[in-house]
Amino acid sequence: MPQINTEGQRLRFPQPTVKLEIPNGVGKPPEPDSAHPMGPPQYGLPMQALRIFLFGLYFFGSAICIHGGQILGWPLYLFSADWFYAYMALTKQYFGLLITTMTQWWSPTLVRVSGDKSVAGQLHQAADGSLRVDFPERIVLISNHQLYTDWLYLWWTSYTNMPPTHGHVYIILKESLKWVPIIGPAMQFYSFVFMARKWDQDQARLRYRLGKLNTRHSGPLSGSHGGSQYDPMWLLLFPEGTNLSANTRAQSAAFAKKAGIPDELRNTVDYVYDCTIAYEGIPAGQYGQDIFTLRSVYFQGRPPKSVNMHWRRFAIKDMPIDDSKAMYEWIVARWREKDDLLEAFRQTGKFPAHAEAVNIEGGPKDEFKTAYISTEVAPRSPLEFLQMFAPVGTAALVLRIGWQVVSKFAGK
């Protein structure tokens, strides 16, 4: 059962009773490969080096092209804000494709999706095995945060939505990420919300950004209903603030008590969707970020045996948004439920799910119907990722043709 800390909060997993003291703050000693839950690395050092090189070439090359496309589209703002935001949504779709293909090629693993009765009929599996979710175009999405890859699977889920909303994902992030080369400026173009985790500074900033998300637009990619309307929006919140670990829990709880769910969205969003993510293979008493590092998952060939996503939803009209104390207690209650879900997963290997949440094309509809969709992260088309390079490639082609034309006439 989950333990209770001195503040009356239940801990996600039982904590080890022996604390290992490491001199000079050098961190944990590396575990031998045989002690890793996934066993020794699938690839040797030469292959790991090659995978790192190819990963870096693909990720940073694609990111540079996407950011270059953003810069090319920036002048649109001077002529039409609607077209500017539509174009940035398009480049955001490109990044969604980047992380989808990146995960498919370097870290393929089983993804098991389930839900409770609140999402009945909203989780679908097509005949080709791909996931399709039928969530609204505007939602607030909350999730627990165990690994750096959590947001990749959530962004991929928006890609599977009907209609797709991976061009309208907004993430609340640590302010330090704002100035990461290439990635930081790109995220600023995406109108992500950067928080200093100091509520006296963040409150005004959050309200300003949420006010921008409540602005109506009528350009392309402004939703499926036509006319001037609120843009699609999947606002992703990690109330824990950062990856779950023994060092971050207290800080995250203190910040969540003040932040809560933004009340500026109450009139434009109907539901909060909650995703509980669990990774198969994390031993009791340990944290996922220490087991499934980026190196382990992407380069050594040791991803989790499965990534499990359990969905619920809550109507905003039923939430105590006007009372900050009651809102905090609401969040704590949901996190206690998530603790119970994670404890059930640790004991059984699956979340307790309801069959009515899923619809599997061609699958049984009677008492043999499963409550789980087993799928994988993959794009709809193996060549879909090529569109990421279209804006920069087109600009380069136009410049080349223009240069040839100028050189031809100048040479006469």
C-alpha cells in the first residue's frame, strides 16, 4: 500500500528504508547491466554510438528545418494574425510528426490504452491496429509525470484524435527551457507557457497566455466548425511540475496548491481529461526516471515493456474552480485516485479498466470484449514525416531559381 509522508500525502510507491549516502554529491552509482529490469543493453557501444549519431542527425536536422519554417512564416503576423497562428499550428504538426517517428524508429514498444466509464466510446482501434481517440478539440489535459517521455506519448495521442489536434498542443513548462538553443525559440513560437514556479510571478503570465488561447480566429486550422471560433487547444498540465522523484514531490505539491486548474478557461472548455501513465518494468520503491533514461530508452534498446495510458474525464462545471482551497483538495483527491490506479498496476500489470471505454474494429462485442487497446506509436503514412522539410525546402528551391534567373540576366 502507498505510504504516508509527514504532510499526510500518500507516496506514489513505497520508499526504500535504507538511504544510500553518496560522497561529494556525485549521485547514484551506476547499476550493473544485469540489475536493470530490462536486462543488458540490446546494442553494444559501437551500435549505441551509431544510434546516437543518427538520432541527433534526424532530431536536430528536423528541428532546425521546422524552426527555419517558423522564421519564414513570422512575417505573416504583420498581415494577418489568423494566418500566422494557422501557420504556426502547421509547424507544430510537423513537430508532432517528428516525435512520433522518432519514438517509432528508436524506441518501439507496446502502448496499452484504457479508460473508465467517463470516456465510454471515445477510445477506438482501427482495423490496421492504430489508435483513434474521439476527444473534444478543446480540453485541459492533466497527467502524472514520471519520465521525460511522458509528453511525447500525450502529444502522439493528440495526433490520433479525430480530428487530429497535434497542431494545437500547448504545454506549461519550466522557464529554464525557454532559452534552450533552437528548441526554446521554437517553443516560444508555439505559444507554450513558461513558468518560474513562483506564483507571484507566474499568475499574471498564466492569465495573459490563457487569455490569448481564448481569442477567436477564423483562419485555416481554426477548428472543424468554420467561421470565427476558438482555436482547438489541448492544454497539457503536469500538476507535479516535473519528473516525479523523491527530491521534487514536496516542491511540486506546494506549487500545485497555488496553481490548480486555470479558471480562465471555464467558459471555453467543457472537460478536463486525466491520463495516468505507467511504465512496465519499474521495480517497487524506485522511480521511472532512474530506470528508463533517455540513453536507456533510445540508444541502448531498453524501452519499457509497455507504456500504459489510462484515461478519465471530469466536467469543469462540477469542479470548485472559484475556491482555491477546495480546488487544491480536488486535485489531491484525483492524485490519490491515481496513486490507487498505479498501485493496482504495480500489482497486476494493468489498470482497472471498463470495456465500454474502448471500441475495437472487428473485435468481439459480447462478454469477450477486452477493456484494453494494444497499439504502437506510428504515423498514418511512412512518408508523412517528409512534410516537415517542405517550407525550408520550398524556400531553398525558390531562392535557387531566383538566383539562376538573376545570374542569367546579369550575365547578358
